[in-house]
Amino acid sequence: MSKATNKTVLVTTAHRGVFWGRIESKRDKGRTLVLSGARNAIYWATTKGFVELAQVGPNKSSKIGMAATRITLHDVTSVTECTEAAARAWEAA
């Protein structure tokens, strides 16, 4: 895995999924992504929209699913690079 693909990202899908993890690989012109260490945002209590999850991470009122070793996401609609502070918050959630 290259340094470029080891970034933590927030990914949304056409199926209303919101996921966090590290990009492992891209397929189908970026519409399909494989994330490692992925977690699903079941509910987020942000005050500034879902992008807040990429800037500061989930807060105490958010509900975050357990980490998956690897997940393949289809119909990706957005990929937002996360800050280091957000990555720490996701890992601690």
C-alpha cells in the first residue's frame, strides 16, 4: 500500500452509507473503493453536516459501528480526506 492510499477518508454511497477507513484500492473508475479498518456511521450528531465527521470526527452522541478488517463499497458518491484529529476520534469511537 502506498502512502497515497493510506490516507483516512470519509466515504458516502448512493445507498446513504457513511463510512470511515483507509483506502486500500480503487476500482471501476473510483465508483468502488476497498477500505481497511472501516467503520460505519450509524448516526451522527454533528452541527455542521456530515463533513464535520471528516474534520473533527464523531462526537459522544454519534453511533459508530464496529471496525471491519476490509470492506468493499459500491456506488461511491464522495470521498473526503480526514484530518489527523478526525482519524483519532474515529479510532477511539
